[in-house]
Amino acid sequence: MHDPAEDFGASQQRPGTERGTKISYGPYLCNLIVAVFFVFGIYGAYLYDPIIYAHLVAEDNWGEYLTAFNYLVAFILFAMASWSSKKLSAPIYLLLCALLVLAGMEELSWGQRMVGIDTPDYLKAYNHKGEINLHNMIATTRLLSSVGWTLFIWYAVIPLACAFSSGLKNFFSTRLKAPMPPLYLFPVFFIGTFFFTIQPLIKWDEIGELMVSVGFQFFAADALLQSPFGKRPAQKLAIVSIAIVLPLLLSGMSIRNHFDGELFLYRSNLLVEGYSHKGLCVQAETLHAALDKLSLSERGHEQYPQLRPKTMFIKRAAILDRLGDRERADSLIQQKIDGLRGLLKTDGDNPILWQDLGNAYRYLGDKKTARRHYEQAIDVIKKSKQAGIARLELDLANLKLMELYRATKNWKKAERVKAQIMKDSPGAMIKKHVYMIESGNARVKSRKEVMSTQKDNTTASARRSIYKIKPKGNCRKDDTVSLVKLI
């Protein structure tokens, strides 16, 4: 029985050496074509179909489910390869199988939302998304960048060194029996690590995770094809079919049975803000228009109040104003004001509706009316606290109070509420919301402030990078981006 890593090392010897063999360029070309297809598909969706891109990066949707099931299918393929090949049964291969299961289940939050399990309190205190998983407790931009570089050393540097050094090859392949992907899988793995290290697009981490999972899936399929199990044509066809079809089938079934519109809306709204921040307002408005058609819970009665969904119609009005379509912006604001007044007739104890109404008037520049509605929201929250509410509701009420006191420039009361939050609510998610409020990211800007920012950005010099080709935050009505220039 042979080790795919050994085959790989032997096939990559320099031409002219005694162990050198003729290199087949077919696998290199095929994987390069697949990688190019992925790159153009991801960037094309990002620029020209933000709805598809939202489905790729939103939780409990195609991107996340494909990532999870790619890892789990890779585990199945590696397990089959280990079973059919003694050398693939080395402890380090078994460790890789365990890590693939861990990665897949972590991506699914261990099936939390599939089976409807609430997050235990001790996890809420440390998990900034309030989910049952470990990676949201430690994942940071710097950590993901380090993961990207570590993967690069594993799939590129070490295999390349082994191809040119028999001593290193003997150490990694024979002594350690370390799993090393063949060099022709470099393009697929490289895309994932590119997103982890360069971080070129909005929600780059989700795209990076997806592409790394595809790399592992290809690696596992290659290992099984090289094992005794994959010698016959029928077996090769079955392996390829499992690798491609099974993750897609499982993801489609999961989305059909467990699609969460409110969670998708929340994550997509973050994507809208990202588009707007980068000046891609056409994409932001396209996604806004699609999200408005979703039938969801009324404001203040969301399924996940701990996510604190923002007043997105204000964001949309700002985008329309920056695109020069003030008539539609005014129509949207007035329509929402009328709708909020109607809702308050039957739901007058809903502080979020009062705050949304205040935000609408604040955007229009009517600070006096906005303040009056903010104060009404404060009164409603105080009454609910006096009546006694659950811990989570109390935490959210205090966050809302802090935000409203800052909106009405009552800084001392805002600081007192903040101190109470930090003392009584040590949860990572609550602290994240406190930071967002203090940083000003949660503050609603008036139309005057929005347009002033637009004017400043028009004359500002662009921060050049691989994904920014115009001043940050600047929008034009004919805002288009060339895919060729972007890449």
C-alpha cells in the first residue's frame, strides 16, 4: 500500500535525477481552471449580484453549509482512504480526520439552530455571537491571518521543499507520515489563504473558510483516488460524485428545512453597510431592495433581539441620497414615518418603534422632534424595567438606554448605564454592543452629515489597494466597477 504523499514526492523530482519521473500537467491545468472559475465567480457575485454574494457569506446559508459539509465529506473520504491503506492509517492522518470533523461541526455551531438548542449562559459570557462553538470565542483578524500563513507553509512551502530535497521528503513522508497535498492543489488552497491574509472583500473570512474547505475536500478525494479503493473507473466516478454532489445536496436540504430569514436579514444588513462604507452604493441599494421584500417579524419582536438589528431604512435613505436620488429617499422616510405611527397605535410600549421614529426625524434634521421620540422610548424602557424583566431583556434594555441617552446628549446618564452594564452583564456579545455604541457606529447621522461626508470623500485621494479603486465612501449614480480592474 502506498502513501499519496510518497507518490507526490516522487513525481515532483527535478528532471534528470535518478528518481525523476515525467510530470503530468493535466491535474495542474484542471485545478488552475477551477481556481480561476471560483475567483471570477466570487468577485462577479460581489460586484454584479450582491444577493448571491449575501447567500455565500450569510450564516445558515449556502456558504456556511457548504463549508461545513465540505469538511465533513472530506472526513468521510479520508476515513475511507485510511481504511483501505495502512500508511494512511498513521496517527497524524487520524488526527487530520478529527480536525475535519471539529471544523465542520464548529461551522454548524454543532447543529444548534438545526435542533433548536439555546446557548448555555457560560458560553454566552465568552462567545461574541452567543453561539455554541469555540471559534467565535478566539477568532480575530490577526488569528485568521496567522492561520492563512500556517496553511500556506503546509500546502506550498513544505511540499515544494520535499520535491527538491530527498532528506526532507524522507522526514515528512516516511518518518512523520505527514499528510501533504500535491502541488497541483495549490491554486484552490491559495484562494482560501489569500482571503485570510489579504482580506480583500467584505466578509472575507466566510469566503476564505469556504475555499479552504474546498481545498481539503479536493485533497481528501485525491487521497482516496490514490488508494487501493480508487483504482477502478467506477470507483473513481463514485469518489468524484460524492465529493461534488454530497455537500451541495446536504446544503440544499439544510437551507430548505432550516433557512432563517431574520438571521439572513441581519447578516445581509452588515453586508449592506460594508458596501456603503466602500462606496459601492449601487450594490448596497440592490441588496436593500431585495431585503425589503422579505416577510419578517415586526420591529421590536424579532426572533434574535440580542443581535440588535439596526434601523436599516435610514441606511437605505442615506444611500439613495448619496446616489443623488433624493426624491426616493424622501418618499422612503415619509412612508416609514407613516408606518411607524400606525404601528405605535397598537404597540405603544415598543421602545424600538419610538427610537426608529426618532431616527427618521433626526435624519431629516428635525432634532427637536427626534429628541421627543427618543425620550418617549426612554420612558417606555424605564417602565418595563420597573415591572421586572428577564436578564437578557434587561441587558438589551440597558443597551438601548445607553444608546438613547447618547442620542439625547445626556452623557452622564449614558456613562452610569454603561457602568451598570459592564458590572452586571459580563457577556462578550453585550460588551461588543457597548463598544459599537461608544465608537459611534450605531449613531444615526442626519442627511446633512451624510452629504457632507459624501462631499469630503469626493475630493479625498483614494486609498489604493487590490479592492478599492475610488475614494472610500464616495458614491455616484453611474457607480460601476470593472471586474478586470478589480482583480
